[in-house]
Amino acid sequence: MCYKDEVQRKNTEKLQRKFDEDNTPGFIQKYFINIESKAGAINYYIAIKDLLVWLMENKTINRNNIAEITPDDFYNVESEDVTMYLKQKEQSGMSPTTLETRKNIFSSFWKYLARTKVCPVKENIIADVSYKGISSSNNLIKKLPTETQLKNMEEKIMKKNDEFVRIRNLIILRVLKGTGLRESELAGLNINDLYLDEEMPYIKIIGKGTYREIEARMVYLTGDAASAIKEWLEYRNGLENIVDESAVFVNKKGNRLSEYNIQSIFKNYGDGMSCHMIRHWYATVMANTGNLAFAQQQLGHSSLNTTVNNYANGVYGMKDVLANM
């Protein structure tokens, strides 16, 4: 079983445990069947559950817990209720990006309710939600790591006495800067996904929302990223305790490095910087080349607008980074 299949299996089990813990009604559970990414399904459930709890607390749904909710309860929910929920979440500090994501999740859920025959909902009320949120373009600029942050993280890793951890973590940082990979993509990287001897070295990535090798995309490597992977493979070949022979990056026990392990690297050395911020930085650099189609390919975005809208604004203040890349 490949890494991504194993993650899917574990997340499917985790989602079912959440259903069991809440005794979630079957008509709500059915909504999640067609969400292919079970990690995504878990996030959807957390968001929908939070809204349902809020609706119960505010007596829009007159029930004590999720287990008691019936299809008829959704008849009383109006767009104004969801607008108020989003505004309260904004006031409590939830980011504009998260609020927009939740609004989209609720829209998808209400479309499902309108389609199902057991529910009296006839239309997607989220289409009438008046909450527009705050433009997140300025937030994206703030999320870009600065040159100082990148250097500080590298220096912190360099001070690590453990040779294995020091070498691996430095190389991971270099690879992320030169590819813009997601945590899950880096964790799932296999030896047979590497094409380092090509004229333009690249790696094959089975990315977000993709579960078949035929749908894998090619991510071309910067010169430094290609060199970093070669250096790591040479070091890795000298390790005696490799358990997962297919995995590119492993932990000290020889098992595949997990997404949680990668997040921990940034937690320990990043001073608030995350793997996704590196992705923002890389995407901004790619967008600045002017070849947006290439940027889309590299990042695995299904829509060119995603690349332009989410990242292009971040060019502001990044001239030094671009000049020294």
C-alpha cells in the first residue's frame, strides 16, 4: 500500500470515529461519501459540525446535540443565520481565508441538502449569505516569508548537533524552496518518483485530490533543489536502518517521514513560518517569471486563476528574494 493510500485509510477511519462519537445522523454522513480526499472530508465535517452546534446554541435548530438533528430541522435555517455565524467567527479572529473556505463548504452542503429527497430544503441558502468577508490579498503578502526568516531558519537548523537531523532538515528546506511542494507531497515522495539525470531534472507528484499515478504531474527542480536531493540520496544510502526503502525522506528509525514530522520541523525552527508559506513564496517567484501556465503546472493548480489570484499579489516587497534566488 502506497503512502497516500495509507493516509486515506487512516483518515477514513478517523472520520468514521467522529461520526460514531457524535452519533451523526445517516443523512448527514451520506454527504461525505463523495468527497474523495478523506482529509478534506474531516475538515468539512469539523466546519459543518461547528455551524450546527452554533445553530443549536442559538436555538435556530432546537436540539441538544447533533445526534438529535432531523432533516426537517434545516427548514428553519436561513441565510441570515449563516451570515451572523460568519460575522461572529470573524470577530473572534478567524482569518478571511478560513471564513471563505467555510462559506464554500456550507454552500456545497446545502446543495446536497437541496438534492436529497429526505430534506425539505429546496434551495442553496448560502447563495444569499450577505457576508463578503475581508479581501485576503494583503494577508497573503504577510504570509510570504521574508529573506531574514528563511536565513534564520537555515541558521537554526545548522546549529543542530544531530548530524542526521541537521542534514535532512536543511535539504528539506532547500527542496521546498525549489519546488513549492505541499507537506503531503513531500512526505509521499518515493525514490522512483525522481528523475534527476534528465536534461531538466524533475519529480513526479501525485498531488492534492489525485489518487492515480496516471494523473501525476511533473515538477521541475531548481538547480539547488536537484543538488539537494542528490546530496540527500548519497547520505541516505549510507544509513543502515532504512525500513521504508521506497521513501525519499525518512525519520531516525528509517520509517517514512510524515506530514506531522514536516510540520514539526517548521514548528521547531521556523519562528511562525510554515511549509505552506514556503509554497506561497515559491508560487510568487514562479508567477513573477511571467510564465503563468508553467507556474500552474508546477503548483498543481487546476485553474490558472488560482495561481494568479492567490499568489501574484505577493510580488510586492519580494524584489530582494527574487534577485537572489
